[in-house]
Amino acid sequence: MSEFTDVRLASKQIALNEIPVIDVAALIDNSDPQGVALQIGQACEKVGFFYIKNHGVDQSLIDEMYALTKEFFDLPYEQKNKLNVVNSGQTLRGYIPMYAENVDPTNTRDFKECYDYGAHTDEVSPFFGSNQMPDELPRFKVVAEAYYAKVFALSRKLISGISLSLGLPADYFEKLQKKPITIQRILHYPPQMGKVSQEEIGIGAHTDYGFLTVLSQDAVGGLQVRNRANEWVSAPPIEGTFIVNIGDLVQTLTNDRYVSTMHRVVNISGKERYSIPLFIDLDFDAVVEPVSTCVSDAQPSKYEAYTCGQHKFKRFVDSYAHLKDLKVG
């Protein structure tokens, strides 16, 4: 049985008033988008994380994606590493071995392996290009692309809910998301045995760099979220849900009304842990600055405008050694 040597890794159990479960059916079918948006806004303001149920993504597709995720990570290292993300340069698609990405490099080595893909484009530029797919798994490409399409569409609906929660039109952010940066990721967290400290955990404490993350997690658990009282709260899997969180871009766009929340993964379950997040951002050249409904004489803008791509690429340079000598564009 594993144990913490660092008390900072302990977390209290979730209370639903801290990470609420939101039924998004009325947003998906447009029967009461404003009612769901109100709940989303409250969750973004209080926590920055929320579960969603009745989201419209078939469980059979999710199950097949997990089966292929396990098959992928069970491949010999040599086969996975042929798809190393380094091969893709600034496109940042492919396999990321253990310790190759560290989101909190001054404090933690990430004990995980990943594989990233996204929408195929012939143009090669930061975050855009072709995918490196595993030839050994012929079903992988078909299922992975189907999963991406479904969760991408869901994320668009959730973003419309965020727009409404801010007193903006439902389609407000669409002008900034004509060709958004997206990363569809699969993750494998091996169990950590013996004594565990924050110097090496599944993924170190971090905020997400972009707009929105839609995460499917398996039944193992290990996700922890830091609440507004600076306490680490366990965010266990709930059957039939995704867990959603806002990223740095939303914090800027809302002038700190909604705050991007620190989170991490500590897997001491004794079991292999898998998760499947979709990260959706804005267009590479989209200008990020507080929206009009979040700025007033009493609450002036706290941020200088910046572009989504420059912000995200800078964060990735901090995590990936192979980007250190590359320039954006």
C-alpha cells in the first residue's frame, strides 16, 4: 500500500457543493440553455470545475476509446516511441514518453505517458498538421477520430453555455474559434507504490493553458482540485459523466470573474489509471482580452491583450525540451 511522505499530497473527499454535477441535456437540446448556463456560471465562479451528465456522447464509443487507449499503451515502448511527439516539431502530435512532459518542472516530474492528436490539416504550423497514428492498431484512427468529433461538438455547446452565463450571445466566442487549437489526448498513469512525494506524481499542480477541458476519467480516481480555500479536494469519477474545467484563457476573458483552477493527479490506487481529455482553445491568432460584460469602472481590465497561440506555445516551451530552440511560426 502506498503512503504519502508529503502531507501536501493529501486531499479531502469531495462535497458536491464544491464540484457540482450539472445536467446539460437542456443545453444540448436547446430546451433551456439559459438555465444550464446559470449553473455553469456558478460552478466556474466558485470552483472552475464541474461534472456534466446527459451529455449525449454514447457510452459505447467512450468504452471503445478506453479499450484502444489501453491497447496503445500496452504496445512495446519501441513501437510507441516511433510516434514520438518530437518527430512532429511544432505540430505537437504523437507519443509523449514518461517524464518527457512536465507541467510543474520546478517541483515535480510527471509520472505519466501520453499520446496527442487532433484535427488533420495539410498545413504544418504550431499545433496544426497531421497525426502520427499507430499502424499496429487498425481501429484506432477510426475510433479516435469519432470520439474527437463527438466531444469537440459537446465542447462547443458548453462554450455557448459559458457565453450565456456572461450575459453574451450563445455564439459570441465562435468568431474566435473558426479554427481553434485543439488537442485530443489519451493518458496512462502507472500506479505509484511505496512512499510518494510531490517530487514525482502522476501530473504536477497546474492550470490548463487554454479555454476548456472536457475529461473522461476511468474508475480508478486520483484527480485532485484545489478549491478557493486552498484545500486539495478529490474529484473522483462519477459514472456517466465528464468532468469539465476552464483554463487560463477564460480567466483572462472574464477579468478574473472565473478563475482557472489548479489541479493534479496522484495515483496510489495500485491500479493503472487512464483518462481522455479534450483541450479546446481559440484560434491561434485570436486576441484574448476581457469581454465587455466583465469590465466596468468598478472592475477595470486587469489584462493586456495577447494572442491565444503565443500564450499556449510559451506554456508548451516550458514543458517540452524539444521546443526550446524553435520559434513560433
